[in-house]
Amino acid sequence: MSTTAPIGEDKIVAKVTSKHVPIYVMGKRYDVPDSLTIMKAMEYAGYKFIRGCGCRGGICGACGTVYKKPDDYKIHVGLACQTVVQEGMHLTQIPFYPATRTVFDYEQTPAVAEAVFKAYPELFRCVACNACTKICPMDVPVMDYVAAIKRGDFEKATELSFDCIQCGLCASRCMAEMAQYHIAQMVRRIYGGKIKPKATHLAVMVDNVKAGKFKDGLEQLKKADVATLKQLYMSKDAREIEPNMSEDEWVPTNNAYL
Amino acid sequence: MKVSYYPGCTLKTKARNLEDTAIGALAVLGVELVELPRWNCCGAVTSLAQDDLLHMLAPVRDLIRAKEQGSDKLVTICSMCYNTLARANLLMRNDAEKRDALNRFMDEEPDYAGEVEVIHLLNFIRDEVGWDKLRAAVRRPLTGLRVAPYYGCTLVRPAEVAIEPAVDATVFEKFIEALGAQLVHNPGAFDCCGSYQILSHPKQALAASAELLGKAKNKGADVLALSCPLCDYNLGKRQNELVADHGLESKLPTIYFTQLLAVALGLDSSLCHFELNHEGTRSLLEERNLISTVAV
Ligand code: FES
């Protein structure tokens, strides 16, 4: 069906082919095609992002958005670049929320729980309200990793917080006023760097890089003209792309550059 | 026999000597303490404000974790965790209005109405293992060791969560006797160690600690048995200060009841982590030939 989309009160901005639904951005109504993501719908409505948008692929965490649906008291959450609009939703983006990040000297910091407790004493203000877990767009069990950190279980905290994209929505909801995601990052750094056994294959690769294994290839690329680069990037023969749903064992047939 | 087990944060850090000995010793007695796969801090202290529901969330969630697992019992060891969990549980059982508010607030959790029973490990041993079986399992009786039990506050107050009614309580005494030790009746068994007052009123707290240790010492105790990491902090870890500045005449080592149990059952003393106790504890047991001297 082809319609004329009224945007805002009475301005006609576009002719599109799809059903339109009303959404409310910071309280103001816009009628937008129902197939758009929140991010595209906002752009459709005239917003221009200079912050609050990064990868557009659900990875960078720049576009955290909260919304409510009609007849539902719950706060819903999603990444604006990933979440499709719903009829009647009220939304606002919260791309940034002020959060305390303690600077620490990685070399000097001992790999003990007390180091994290000292950097973030507000950890112990957690009352297990679980608002953090409920708002996480990545379904990270935030309250659970906070609990693990409080008992010094860095391995568990690392595991549980691994999917965090640092969007900061947890911190926006925390009644203990802590920035859970910064605390978890400190824990992951200490655990990954000082507690977990080192990956031997990584050391081998680093040595290879240092020994100049990839130097020639990179130099060639640097010197290549645009046409060559396009050819390398686009051509199926020149560039073997890992299939979408490949198995863990997938390897390219040509591994000259690995 | 398996039973759901809530460890608490302190047992994972500063009081490993309390947890590891409990798990090791209970295994010998045929009991597997199965740690809840998900748990959070119990909140550590019960809020005394009537309308402070917020601080009930943490302990109630832990109880829900146990219920979720299909358990009707949750065993815990730390006196403070026991007190906090047991009191939150009573509230969920008895106060319909607050139960409703808490259940509504935690709308991501199944409803809870106090279905799980919170049990302190001493009572669990009394009821599920039994003194006879315990006595029979002892490999290294604590013969001649004069042990004074110390309940402190949180195992017996308030009365509705007491593991046994204070003053008449005998569970700790029977436990000590079953291990072959010589029981010392402790007139300070229910005194307060000073608890968190050590932070706000250190002088008074240290005085309280010195006084209660003195009472047990006067009765001829060699060692004070306890079950609370905070009590052990005040009574054990700060003991040198008590002797130096607060009128305690001589030292009285402190020990977790689970460490006594592990020693009596003949478990390897490395499990006991005596390095986390006051230094007098290990030397006392070595002197009595209850553990072998090991190079540290
Ligand atoms: S823009 Fe990066 S996650 Fe949405």
C-alpha cells in the first residue's frame, strides 16, 4: 500500500510503501514505516545522529534505547540499530550515562579481589534489586556478576559479563550508583592478564608478527591502487569469506596470509 | 545425602578455613553440600527498619534460588548469613503484605512464601547426621583439648530464629563432646563480640571482646570455638591488640567449629587453612599432637 506519511503534526516528508505506525520519540509522535529499526525510524523522522550511533550492527553499544509499550508498566530496552519499531512505543535513546571509572595502574595492581574493592567500594552498596539485569540489552546477568565480584570470583564474573558491550544502561538504573560495566572490565582485565593461564598460540603469533611475517603483504596493500583494492575486496576468487553459519572447524582454503 | 548449600561471600574469601573444612568434613560424614549454582550476597545484616523492604531483596532471592532447585532445605554455615536468611524467610512466611510487595517487586522471579527451611550446619549435623554417627566417625579424638563454645548473637537472637533457645542451648556443647574434646562451660557463650561496632566504636567493641575471651579463659579453656567470620575477626584476628591494650590477660586461640570437625575426622590439616586463623591456633593443635607440624 502506498501512503503519504505525516511526520510530526502536519509536515509531509516522504512517500513510502509500507504500513505506518505511530511511535513517540521523547514524547513527540511520528508515524513511521513499521519495518524500520528505531535508529532508521528516527532518521526517517529527521533526527541526525552525531552521537548514539556507531557500528549499526549491534556490537558497539552506542545506541542503547529504552521504551515503554502501551498498557505495560515494564521498561523495555533494545539497541536502536537492532530493534524494530512497535506501534505506540514511547522511546528515548540513552547513548551515554555518566559513570565512574577508576583509573588503575595495571602493572602495579595485584590480582586480588581487594584491589577491585578498593577501586570501587560502591560495589558493596548493591542490594540485589536486579534492575541492571532487567535493563541489559545483551541479556547479561549483571546482578549475578556483581555478586561474583563481591565474593572475589573473577573467573565467574568474567564469564558472566563477557557479552557486555559497555552501553552503560545498567549504570543508569543502579540504585547503588555504581557503574557495573566498568567494574567488570577491570575484573576481566585482571583475570585475563594476570590469572588465566596465557594462551601459547597467541605468543607464537605475536612472535610471528614481530618477525615480520605479514610485513610484505601489508606493504603490497599499502601500495595498491583503488582498483586493485576493490578487486581484492569484492572478488569472490580473491577473497574467501567465511559462510554465515559456518562450523567451528571452518578454515579458508588459501591460508597464505595466516 | 545431598543438601542445598549457601556459602556466603566471606567464606569464599577471608574465611576459606570455615568453608573448606565444612565441605571436606561433611563429605566424610556422607553429606554433599551442593552450592547453589546462582547466589548473591545475603546482605550480611538484617535491616531493623520495619519498612526497609529493599534490604530484604538479597536474602529472599537466595531463598528463591533454593526453591527453584526444588530444595526444601538450605544449609548455611556463617552465623551472619544464617541470621539474615532465616529472618528474611520468616518475614516471607508471616507477613502477607510485605511478602506481596516483595513478590510484586521481583516480578522476574517465581513467587516465594517461605517454603524453604534455612538450617545452620550445627543443627543439620544434630538432626541429619546425629551425635552417634558423628562420634563413630571421629578418627582423631580431641582428647584433653579444652574447648569453649561461643554462639555469639546471631545464632540465637532474635528468639524466633535461634538455632536453639539461648541459655538452654546445647547443640554446640554436644558437638564438642562428640568430637572427644573436653567441654568447657562458657559463661560468655552468648555475649556480643562487638560486631560491626568495631568500625564505629572500636574502643567499646574491643573491650567487649576482651571481656568475653577472659570469661572463657578463666574457666580454663584452651580454645574458643565459633562459627562467624566477623566474631573471628574481633576475637581472633585482633587478639594481639586485646592482650596489648585492652586488658586480656593471656591469649585464647579461636577456631571454627568446622576446623575442629575436620581435625577430629582426621582430614589433612592443609584443608584447615590455619594461616587464616590467629597464629596461636595452629601452634596449640601442634602442641597437642592433633595436627602434624608442617613446614610452611
Ligand atoms: S550502533 Fe553500534 S550497537 Fe547500535
